[in-house]
Amino acid sequence: MIEITGLTVHFGGVTPLDNVSMVFPAGTCGLIGPNGAGKTTFFNVLSGFVSPAAGSVRAFGTDLLSMANYRRARWGLRRTFQTEQAIEALSVFDNVAMVHEHCAARQSARRQEVLEAIAFVGLDGDPDERVGTLDARDRRLVEIARAVVGEPKVVLLDEPAAGLPEAETKHLSDMIQRIPEQRGALVILVDHDMSLVSACCQVTAVLDFGKLIASGPTADVLRNEHVMRAYLGTDDKV
Amino acid sequence: MPDLRPYLVLGLALGGVFALSGVGLVVLFRATGVLNLAYGAVGALGALIAWSLINNLGFPDWAGYVVALAFGGIATLAYGVVFGPPLAQRDPLVKAVASLGLTLILLGIMSWGWSYQAHALILPTTNWGFDLGGVRVNGTQLLGLGLGIFVTGFTAAFLRFTKVGVAMRSLANHREITAMLGVPVRRVEAAAWLGSGLLSGATGLLLSTLVGLDIVGLTFLVIASLSAALVGRLNSLTVTLVAGLAIGVVQSSLTAFLAVSSYRTVTPFVFAIVALLWFGFSQRGVRST
Amino acid sequence: MKAVKAVDAESSRSALAERTGMAAFTRVAPARAIRWAVLVVVLVVIVLAVPVLLSTYWVQILTSVAIYSIVTLSLAVLMGRVGLVSLGQIALLAVGGWVALRLGFAFGPALPFPLLVLITGAITSVIGTLIGLPALRLSGLYLALITLMAAAAITQVLAATNFPNGGEGFLGHSSANVGNAVLARPDVMASDAGFYRVVVVVTAVMFLIAILHVNGKAGRAWAAIRQSEAAAIAAGVNVTLYKLWAFALASFMTGIAGCLLAASAGGLTTYGFPTQDSITLLAVVLMGGIYSFWGPIVSAVLLKLIPEFLKNWGLPADVLTILFGLGVLQAMTTAPAGLAVQVPKDLANLGRALTGLARKRLVRVPAPEEHAR
């Protein structure tokens, strides 16, 4: 379980997150909201790239914010980025192995666990191929393999389906749903593809202009009037 | 305690020139993202050309100085026009390294054409001077300090009140949006290149008079200006001015203390390191992704 | 390679691990082993044969090339692998030389040469790291600037302190002492040929250390840092630590080069480390190539060998400076990988085109199936 309490971020005149309190219970949880709602800022706070002005984040009883940012991956926090960031100069194997060797997991089992993660995401090319030579879909999968290798506790997926065609989204959806059970991690999924979110996430939270406007079972949230208004806008809004 | 007053005078003059070139560096950096490390070399070559025109070709002094200024402006503008666009999207580090390429080219031209011997180029303002409380102040020193203060103020006003100036500030802070607003980006950048180039020409002439026309010395005095600009976080003109003056005064004053006198040129480096340490620690908690 | 891929696609998931391991091993082993064997042979030739074949003058030049290739290597690793630009390597070279001379004159033969080399490297490493430390948390531009300023500062200080030449006091320099600032060499390296051989071996060791780093955990972390610090942090990499380590390693290697330089013919003079040389070093490293391990050797040749040729032909060295400046501009605007990658690539393309032509001439009429592949 991840508990966020009173999280506030100020950024040179803007308030991307405004006193946000929410709970991500277990399994796969969604986080949605229109552009600029504060979702990526939220991920950046969790990753430790941004310091909040106020608030706390407790994940499985641990105070995340007091940890140095590079230690959080070691603890079990993993993440993918909006513009995918698999390391082009390294091979697929090295990309995933790198995450493994910087985390506390047993080094003797490294080769096996890396190949396991690569198989989990469904990459069946040559693991020694440089990521720079792969296409967008495979690179995205490499990034996800990096996120699930070893023993992750929390996996943050930031718009993993962005730019992928329909057929790939199905594969992605199946894989994401298997993460909590097969890799033992809580997943927070941010995406604009509502069918992906409703397929994968049991519960979803909604941000708009840095505030939490709804949370609960995904189906209810997606039918929520406030949520629809936030996305579509109404005549009353200036 | 030795009499620091003569050193104070020289220090303020030098510091004024540091501030002068520091301002040129900062404005160009903010408008184009290029930290022009060839700044000193351009000024040095301009001064050398003026020297040759005056001493070898018999040009009148003022003509030589005009050519030096013009050279500074045109050479810098030419570099900006040719190498600005292909590097426009790159990291500031790449742009700064490219300007080091220009520095090498200029150094090569200078050593080839003029060799490393010392030349003398003294502005006529040096002949005029007055006594200030027992210390002699000459015209060039006054010019250095005065120009430094004047240019800082003028540039600040220019950036705030003129159309081109506002466009430059807009470029500095919101590059992509500025282009979309219909601002003629290339022309504004050209103005920044030309302006900073003219300043570098002036710097070359002033420093030749104040410290001597020495190729290596002039080229690397850009470091003192750079230090002042860094203390101003490559942003604030006022801080650049104050830092420039401080560096000039401290460095000059250290001449009076025999024990450390030979090490006084380390001053800009010390200022910069302290500034960076300060910024490094105040930036904790915010990292660009 | 295609055959291997076909086999992989057929096998079941559980056997994938085993197969991939085996396939990778069998594919890589012959090519890599051959490459290493060739390298060792070339190295042996260089070490043993060269001093016998060439005159003292050229042996000394090649010794200098080898020493400076350690410095170019350090900069190439910093720039190519970690993405950090240091403009102060020549200054650190001077610092290494100074430290070596000071220790050498202080302890004399009581301090064995290998130990002196290592201690010099360690001290230079500490100094280099301290210089870079304030800027490592800020953007790369500030690191470049602070190292440039350090280079200028050290050059100025050096003009005042001079190099130790056996004199008294902390600075160890005596203007009365007409002797050069030269480090005494143990007997095995007393001759030019002997010194040359030791230098080449040390250089090879430095290259080995660099290769081990790049292919290991540090290299992977650096590759991540170079592409995206955020991705590196998210992967658990302590970015500041790894940057510091890269800087410390580069300074360590440069310090060792400085020690070797101090022991070379003529010793060290304050004119040997002008600020301009730090920029020239950057230029040749960019031109030689920052991503390969041949690049630093090309760079050292550009820096130390070509000027000698120019001198012999009576051409001014200034031309080279201008060319280096143009090289930097070219590198920044077009090929960031440098000549050492471009030229082999171009040669490979040329080679392929030629063999393609040859094949067409030798084979009369290729069967349709062959062409379809």
C-alpha cells in the first residue's frame, strides 16, 4: 500500500501538486487526468527528482521521501518514462543487468533473473543487440524489463502505451496485469488510453490542476461527472 | 599595511573591463545559448590588426581603433551567422566547446601573423590624467571603469525598454514560444552577436593599454570575465558588474603583498569556485529531468 | 548470425536462457580472441622491435606519444563514455609531474619507482577530484568552465613556483641549482630504449584499466548517465559518485602520465604546460575519436608526432593550431564520434564496395535464390 498525504509542490509560480492525499492499495492502480494535471510531477516526486514543499509518501510502511533518490530503486521503486529511456549504447541484456547490479538483489542469480525479466516482457530477439538498433516497441519493452527485474516493490509506468499501435497495446495490457502477481509489485499506471486503464486497473485516482478530484473503482471513476468535465471542459469553465 | 590606493585604481579599471566583457558574455549567452569563449581572442586579434595598421601602414590612431571595434563586431557576427544555426539545438556545452575551436583558429592566426613577441598599443586617453588624493588616475583607467558601469546600465535598460532587447530576453527564457510569436529570431540573435562582438573589440583595446598587448594574456583574460559572469549565474548584469569590479580590485591589491603576489591571477578561479559551491548547494532538491 | 537467430526462435522459453548463453559465447569467442591475439602481437613488436629500428630522436618522440596517449585516453573516456568535458587535463599533467619530482627529490632511491608512480597518480587523483567536485552537481558546462579556469590558474601558479629540481623548502626549487627538473630513473629504464619500453607497458596497463572499467559495472552506469541522468537515478545509479569516480580515474591516469613525463629526457619546464595546450588537447581528442580505444592513440599522434614532421619539413606549427580549431568546429557540427570512427567506417564501406565488385566479376551468373537473400 502507498499512502500519499498532503503532497504539495511549488515550481516557480506554478503549483503542479496541491495538497494531494490519496491511497494506492494494491495490484494495479491507475492515475489519470488531463495534460498538466500533475501526474508526471507526482512520479518525479516519488523518483526523487523533485522535492515537495510539503507532504509525505509512505510505501509499504517506509518513508520514501527521506531516502536519497538513487537509493529508492535499490529499495524497490522502479519507473518508466514518458519518452522511453532505455540506454541506447548498451545491449538489451546490459540494460536490464544494470538495474539488477545496482539493487540489493543477489548478484549470483543475476544472469538468470535478467533473462527472466526479458522473457516476461516478451522480448525474443538477441539480448546482446544494442538497444539503439531496436524499434520503438522493443525499446519500450526493454524499459519495462528494467522496471520488473529482480524484486521490485513499486512500478511506476508513465504512459507506456504512448505511440504504440493497437495490437501492441493488447500485449502491453496483458503484461501489466501480470506484474503484481508474477513480479510481486504494486503498479501505478499513468496513461491517456482509457481502455488500457480500465482493463488493467482495479482502482484509479484522478488529478486535475494538481488536485485530486476522484478516486475509487475504475469503472465508477470513469463515469464520474467531475472527471468527464475535467477532460472535456464545460461552458462554465473560463 | 602597504599603500593599496594605486592598486585600487588599477583594480577598478581592470574590473570595469572585466565587467564590460562579462556583460557581453552574459547577454550573448542569454540570447543565443552560446558562451563565447573566443571573446578574448577576438579582442586580441582586433587590437593586433589595429597595431599593424597604425605602426606598419601608417593609419591614424583613431582609424586603427575603429577597425579594431569593427573587426570585433564583424568577426563575432560572422561566426554567429555561420555556426549559430547548425548548433542551435545543441547543449550549451557543445556550443561553448565550438567557440573553443574558434579560439584555437584565432590563436593560430595571431601567432602566425604576429608571433609571440610583445607589442604596444596604448590608447591616447592614457596621456590625460589627474591626481586623486595622491594617486595618479589616467584617462584609460577612468574609461575602463566608466565604460564598464555605463555599458552595464545601458544594456540593462536596452534589454528592458527596447523592442530588440525585450525580444532577446524573451529568447533567453522561452526560446520555442518566441519563434512562434513572430519574433525574427535570427535577426535578434544577430544583434546580440554584433553587440557582444563590438564589446569584445573595445575590451581588446582597453586591456592592451591596461595590461599589455600579449596574445596569450589577452585571450585568457576572458577567464576573469567568465568568472564574473558565473558569479552572476550567467544571468544578472548587476551582479556581473559588482563581481567584475571585486575580482579586479582583489587581484590588483594582492600585488602589494609580496608573499602572494605571484599567485594573484588565481583570483578569478577562486571567485568562480566559491560561486559554484554556493550554487551547487542551493540547488539541492531540484534536478532537471 | 542468421542461423543462430533461427535456432533461437524455434526453441521453447525455458531453454531460451541456455541457448542464448551458448549462442552468444560461440559467436563472440572466436572474433574476440583473434582480436586480442593480434593486439598482443602488435604490442610485443612495438615494445621490442621499435627501439632497435629507430634512432634515439624518434624513440624519444614515440615515448612522448605513448605518455600523452594516456592523457588523451583519460579525456576520451571522460567525454565519450561519461559525457563530461574537462579542460584541465594538461594542468593535471603538470601537477602530476610536480608531485613526482617533489617526492622523487625528497625520498630519492628510497622510494621505488613503481610506488612513486602510484602515489603520484593517487595524489593527482585527489587534486583533480577536488577541482571538479563543486561543478559535478551542476550541468556539464560548469565543469568545463571550472576546469578551464583551474588550468589557467595552475599555469600561472607554476610560473611562480617552478618545478622541483632538488632545491630546498616545500617548493623544492632552487634557481641557483642549474640542474633540470628531471626525475631520476632506476637502472632498468636508464637508457632511452629501456625507458621507452617501460612507458609502453605502463600505457598498455592504463588502456587495460580503462577497458575493464568501460566493459564493467562503471561503464554501464556511465552509459546511463551520459544518456539521461534521470534514467540512471531511476535505475539505482548514484550519479554523483560515478561521475566523481570517472573524474578521479581520469586524474589518476593523467597523474601517472605526469610522473612518466617528469622522468623523460629534458625533464619539465614551466613553458611545457600553457593554457592553450588544454584546448589543443580537447581538439585532438575530438578529432581522434572519443568512442573507440584507437582514438586516443590517433589523438596523441596528432598532438606529438605530426608537429615533429612539420618541424622537419619547415612548416609553421601555427597551421596545425588552426587546423585543430577547424577540427573542433567540424566535430561539434557534424561527426561527434571523431575521425577514428568515421575513417574505419568509411574504409569498411569502401572495402564492402570493392569485395562486392570483385564477387560480381568472379561469379558468372548467380542463381536467383542467392540474390533473393
